Amino acid sequence: MRWETLGVVQEIAQGVNHHWRSGRRTEAVALLLRFLSGHEIARRLAQENQDYWGWLLRVTALMLLAHTFLLAIWGRRVRAAALVLGRRPLGPILYGLLVLLLVPPFSWGLYRSGVGIPPLLTGWGILYGAALWGKTALLYGVGSRLLRQSGSPKLWPFYPAYGLYAALVAWDPLSLGAALFLVVNLLGIGLALRTGFGWRLPSN
């Protein structure tokens, strides 16, 4: 399964490059966004009759373990950041929009420069960590509000929200799921950057 996934990733990268060189910039960006969300990989694996659901379950379980680790280590800061999103949502939203608007062209410029590959990989690694951390805080906040546990030190409200999010993404991965994935991750990145991963919380 690992080699099939790597082959699909290579095909997508070649497709992005082909669209861009052919002047179809919109198609290139759209394909890149679908790749980053993971749904283009899922779609192609499903088309090739690969083990799509097995792949999806493994990814979901791995992400759940990563979120649980963050909750166990930085639970207090995650809870504090979740409160920021509920009380002052404009800041995280603006940060997320800036990432959406600036990162793709900046990344492409670094890629085309040749010498920019190491900082490009470093930057995407930071963004991935920000998305993971911020999504943990975001889903914890959503779960706390839905279950009326706002302000509670308990961390379990995260899990129903994560289950609902994962189910919606898996149910319709090519439209609703892709849109939900993009919005949640951009908000997560914005929240992580706005709060400095919970270390730079705004004063009340």
C-alpha cells in the first residue's frame, strides 16, 4: 500500500507541474490544494481499487494518536487557545486567510528558485505542525460548546468533535469533506499562529 501511495503522489506532482507549465494556473492550484488535503490521493486510490477504507482508517487513527499526544502534553494551552477562537475569532480567521493567499505563490517561488527547497520543506513542516496543533484546539472548542463543557478542564469533549469531523470528511471526501478539511485546517493554522501555539494569548 505504501508504494501505491507514493506512486499516486508522484503522479499528482507531475500533474501540478504540467498544468502550471501549460499556463493552466487555476487547475494547478486546485490540484495542489486537493493533494494537500489528502483527498486527491484518496480519490485516485479508490479509482485504482486500492484499499481506500483501510488507508483512511489508518490515517484517522494516526491523527487521533497525534491529537491525543498534544492534549496530554499541552492540554492547558490547547484549552486556552480554544477560548480565544470563541471570543476573538477574527484574528485566527485573518491569519488563516493570509496563509491561504500567500503560502502557495511563495512556495512556488521557492520551488522554482532551486535553492529554496530546504526552507520550503521547513516552512511546510511548520505549517503542518500548526495545523495539527490548531485543529486540536479548534475541535476541542467545538466539542466543548456542543456538549456545554466550556471552561471545563476535562479534555474528552475533543473526541466526539473529532469523530464527527472525521465522519463528515470520509462521507463525502471530494466536495463537502475537502471543503471542511480546508476550512478546519486553515482555521487551525490561524489559531496556532495567532496564539503562538498557546504561548501568546491575548489579554482579556
